[in-house]
Amino acid sequence: MPKYIFQLNDQTIIKAASIVHEHCCDTEFLDLIKEVPQFNDTPFKSDMVARILKDIYSLEVTIKLYRPAWYWTKAIARADYDKKLIEFNAYKKMDLADRIETLQHELCHCVGFKHTGNYVTEHNLKTVPFLASNIFVNYLKSKSII
């Protein structure tokens, strides 16, 4: 069971973590991951990606806010794989669905998935962190969870 250590008091992030915790290993979601023909920036086939994403359920992750040097940065959040740390940009105000998608994206980094650079590109949109988090949010919406 994932354990989140919150070093923040943002109720939207805390609620997002609760929803991710409850649904990150839903069989139906993982079956959607298995249907992806191929992810960029990983040697793994989709069925293995789904198995690795199940590891999210056993993580112990610290979640906190950070204040970037540049207020206007486009960065929403960042993850440290080694420290199992996720930091949300304190300046970015987001709704619940966006927080869930961002948290799922950063959790993908915490189990070892990457993308090229820090920008949304056509290539990156097909990496595990971007595509799996998008599939996850759409899955939750289809179930009227968010």
C-alpha cells in the first residue's frame, strides 16, 4: 500500500493522492495500459509497463511544495527517483484532475520511467509518465470518480 508523507497542507494535492492511492492499480486501468502499442523512452512492452506501474502501490513517497527561483516557470512538479520525493510548484494552482494527472506522472518517474527533456513534445506525450497519467485521468473520468 503506498504511503504518502505529506509535507504540505494543500487539500487538493492530498485529495489527489487519496484518489491515486485508491485507483492506481485498478485492473481496468492497467488493462488500458496494456493496450498501448508502444511507449517512447522505455525498452518495455506495454504488459511489462503495466506490471511496473503496479509498483506505485508499494511506494513510500514524500510529497511537498517547492518555490522555484523563477515565479513564471512552466514547471508544475518534479520527482526525485532516488529520494522518492515529489515536489509540486507552490505557485501553480490546479484543479483536482490536473493534480491527479501530475501526481500520477511524477509517480511514474518514481518507479523509473523517464521522458526526453522537460517539455511537452509529441515524442514525450507517448512516454509512460505523460501517456499513462493521461490514460489514468481519462479512466477516472469515465468512471465518474473525478
